[in-house]
Amino acid sequence: MDIFLIVKACHIISVIAWMAGLFYLPRLFVYHATAAIGSELSETFKIMERRLFRAIMGPAMMLTWSFGLWLLILNPGYLWQPWFWVKAAAVLGLTWFQHILGRMRVAFAEDRNQHPAKTFRLLNEVPTLAVIVIVLMVILKPF
């Protein structure tokens, strides 16, 4: 079997898991923002958000990066292709976005969220835009 294809498949699987978390956590925040502080619902959201962030998003992001870097080692020619740098910038943006979501998760956990639900609805669109850029770069390689 071709190691490149195996690593690529593992990369895609980890990206799917990571993206699922990046789509779902802001949606949880939308509902959490409307829950009363100290309520059973709020406490349930805290558990869900913590588990999603730590058990799924963190490992999935690390695996995505690991398999992506492995692909780069297997095919270093990507470094000289402009599409790769656009994709890399989008992935760095998603990594930063996850960091921001982590800070927001902590704010919810400490009952100090200051953002309305509408903010989280807007944030929910960030991963969509990034994944569009990434897929277009990888599939079309426009430049």
C-alpha cells in the first residue's frame, strides 16, 4: 500500500472530526448564552462544551496537524506551490479560531460570558468560510 494515501486518508478523517467540533461548539455557545447562569441547563452545556473541546477537538486538531505535516514530509514540493500557502494560512486561522473558542469556553465555565447568542451565530460561519478556501485550494490548485 502507498503510505502517502494512508496518511492522506488519516489526515482527511482527522480533519472531519476537527471540523465537526469547530461547527458544533459555537452552536452550543448559541444555546448556552441564553441559559440562565447556574441553571441545570447551563451546567449541562458546560459539561458538553468541555468534553467536546478536550476529548474531540483538541486531539482531532493535533492529528490533523500531525498527518498534514507528515504529508508535507512525504511531498515537500508543496512548499513551492502558492495554493499550499493559502491553505496553510486558512489552517492557521482555524487553529487560532479554536484557541479563541477555548477562551470562550472557559468564560462560560466560569459564568463570565459577555457575548450575546448572535455573536456565536456569526462565529459559527468562520469554519465554513475556512473550509471552502481549503477545499478549493487542495482540489483546484488555482495557482
